[in-house]
Amino acid sequence: MKKKHSLLLGAHMSISQQISLSIERGESIGCTAIQIFTKSNRQWNAKPLNEEEIATFKQSYKDSSIKSIMAHAAYIINIGSANEETEKKSIEALKIELDRCANLGIPYLVLHPGSYGTTNEESALERISTNLNKVLSQTTHCMILLETMAGQGSIIGYKFEHLAQIIKNSEYKERLGICLDTCHIFAAGYDFRTKITYQSMWQQFDEIIGMNKLKAIHINDSLKELGSRVDRHADIGKGKIGLEGFKLLLNDPNLFDIPKILETPRTDLIDYKKNMDILGGLLSDKTKKLLLSD
């Protein structure tokens, strides 16, 4: 008997007014997967979630058609920083984020690995692994997904080797996974716009990191050219990646069970819906038959 698969596709949803409303917003445009911040992404601390908020969120999720929810850590977190104050604040903030995910029943927290500032990549990679060990030793349940980055400025994570090294040096390898961002890897120099380059890119990923570590995909076009190392997202088909790369990705059986989250530029939910419709139009008849609803 063939395994059933569902299309896990959606976008980053606002938690404005009430965190459980993110689920309602996702459902309103047909999402089957969503990503959220569990708190303001511009602040280090957050007011603790109360029991009612947690219960309402969990019940809303249970009653919804959303099959996958992940969280994204605040952008201000930089556990690779050589600045002691920033490093300390980042560690504490990451603990808070993981605890909130655990309370809400969210299995994955996407994290930008960090940046090295005035130091260097190697020392930052060591700090990231060390600080992840500190955080993971004091938290439970939730898995951190290291995001592939574009390589802008002193950002870490634009090479598959960076992420592989962080995981290799971790004492909690089982709690570390990868969120691959299509815009970021393209800007970092990984091409996947043809069958040959697509297969080559995934072969590199598997050999360096391992496909078993891939837990989520941010699905975005790139405003800038291949290898530009500039992080600028674009609507699907409106950037330098083009539709063929996304067609290959969406019809790849190896990725059917991986949640795919849009972070495209938007002004309203309708913009995400337009991008989702474009992606849905790239599914082959064979893929549609395999992506059965429960």
C-alpha cells in the first residue's frame, strides 16, 4: 500500500492580537502549514504565555486543517556574536523561545545561525555550537532548525559546510535540523534551476549535511542574481530563480513531507494566496495523485 502524502504548503502568519489567530489566518487562504513568531521579533524578552492562551492555541490547532506549525526565532538573536552582552542576551532569548514552543506544542524553531562581526567565521562557528549546547542542555522537546543563509555581510550559514560543522560539534545533534531557504541558497551560489543543477545541489546537501536533517523549506524567489550574497526575497516566478526551480522542488517525491513556507514580500494575506496558487499550478498530475488528503 502506497504511503499517503499531503501538500504541506503555507506562509508566515501574523500573531497580532492573539497568537491563536495565526491559525485562523492561515486557514483563510488555504494553508496546510504555517510559520509564526511566538513573540515580538524585535524584543529580547516577552510576557509569559498564560494558560488560556496556550489552551486556545492548542485547541485551535487541533480543530484546524493546518497540519504543520513551526516558529521562527527573533532576528535580533545572534549566538555567534563575540560581544559578551549580545551573546548573553541571545542565549537567554533563545531559551525563552524554545520554552514558548514547548508550551505551545510547536516542534520546530527556525534560527538564523548568527554573524561573526569583527571576528571570523571559524571562531563564530565554535561559539554557535558552544552556545547551542548551553541552550539545549537547559531546554527540552523543541528542535532548532538552522536556516541556510545568503551570506550577506558577516552572516554565518551560507555554506552547507557551516551548518554541518555546527551540528558535528554539537552534543545535541538529534535536536538540530535544517530549514533550507531557496532565496538564500541561490544568493549564496547554489543553483537549482535545471534538472542537472537541482540534482547536484541536493547531492551536495546530502553528502555534507544529510537529507535526514532537512525538516523545513522557506520557499522564496530571489530578487538578486545567483551568488550575489544579497538577501532580497521576491514573489514566486518574479525573481532570478524562475518557475522551473520551484517546479522541480514541488514535484520531488523526496520533499513531499517537508513543510514549505512562503516568506515572499507582501502587503496582505491575498499576496501569499497568489504565490500559493502559482506554486499549486506547478504540480504535475502525477504529484497531485500522490498528494492525497487524509
